[in-house]
Amino acid sequence: MLKDITLGQFFPGTTIVHRLDPRIKLLLTLAYITALFLAQGVVAYALMFVVVLTCLTLSKIGPKAVFRGLKPIFIIILITVVLNIFFVHGETVLLEYRFIVITREGLYNAGFMASRLIMLIVGTFLLTYTTSPIALTDGLEQMLNPLKKIKLPIHELAMMMSIALRFIPTLIEETDKIISAQRARGADFESGSLIKRAKAIIPLIIPLFISAFRRADELATAMESRCYHGGEGRTRMKVLKAQGRDFVALLLGAGLIVVIVYLR
């Protein structure tokens, strides 16, 4: 299960999606999320599905990576569907047995909520799939540059986000190794009551915290050895510069919001 978590992973490539300016991709992601929450009705959701499918096709991200990213949230999607089916009531009753009432409106709402959640996860994961942590940090920092006038540490915040994204796959791999080592020593994480399984997690937390702090200390030492002292006076090897394709993509994102609002 841990190996199925793909948050923070970057899949290198040379597709048009990979080559988009990270600032534009951040704005497009915000536009996509806004359009997704504004969408109502089958036509609007079908349009959003076509958009996310087109982006996946252009980025050449395989369906295996997408399904791996969705596996960890399958339980959340299932709970969302069940809650909407049994607790959203409407006028058209399809099944009624004692306290169980299933309506057509509940089924529709369950389908829409599940579709929205899936497309939200896939669309946001696509940002990290096609953008390296360094490029994402540079893009976020330049977008938030105006906030430096009110003395906000923009570079430090962007660097923290980049390091967090970078270390998610590392910590997941470390957790998987610790679980394998504990199972080799006879630990059981799957059987027993909920309290027993919760207690079995304690031997995982302590070594994981120790490993995380050790890696953080090593990273801090490496940054100090390279004379890192924040963003002031630093230059970049690759300077972000928007091109024609970036402005076209931005116009398409704005057009998507307009169309979704019109369909409402």
C-alpha cells in the first residue's frame, strides 16, 4: 500500500506539459480546481473528465501511475459514495426498507462526488508528476514575490514546500523498509483488534522519526557546507521565462472556467 503513494514523485519527460512554465502550471491547477468545484451537471463533469484525460495523454503519464495514486484514497471514495447514497434524500425513492432509503438524487450525488474527488486527486497529482521540485519551488517563489514587501519569507516557505515534496517518497520508502524489518522479527500489523493494530504501529513511529531527524540534520549540514544562507542575492541556473505555449495554456484555463460558469 505504501508503494502505491505517488504524491511528490516526478516523472521526467519532454512533453508539452512537462515543458510548460511551472508558474503557468500552478495557475492552471488553481483554475482546474476552481472549475471542478463550480461544475454542475453531467455535461460539465464530462467536460472536466475530457480535460483531465487530455492532460494525462499529452503528459504521457501511464494509467498504472494514475491507478497507483488512487489506490490509497479508495476507502475515502467508497465512504463518500456510501454516505451520499444513504444520507442524501430526494423525491424519487428507488428503495425503502425500514430506516434505509435510497433515492435517485442520492445516487446522482454519490456519482458526482466520487467523480469530483477522483478528478481532483488526478489533476493535482499531475502537477507534481510533470514538475520537478526545484522548478515548482522557483515558480511558487516568483509568484509570491510581491508578498516580500510585507516581510514574508517567501524563499524559505517555497524551499520548505520543495523539501517536503522531495522527502515524501523517501519517507514512504523508509517506512516500507521498517515495516519489512519488523515483520521479519514477527510483528503483525494486520490481525487483531483495532487497538492491537494501533499499538503495533508504535514500533514503526520511533525509528521513522529518528530516520527523519537524521536525514534533516544531514540536509542542513549539506546546505551549510554549500554556504546556503537564504534567497537574498542568489542567482538561478535556469531563469523562468514564459513562452507562447504558456500564454495559450493560460487562456485555455481561463476559457474552461468561463464555459463551466456558463453551463451552470
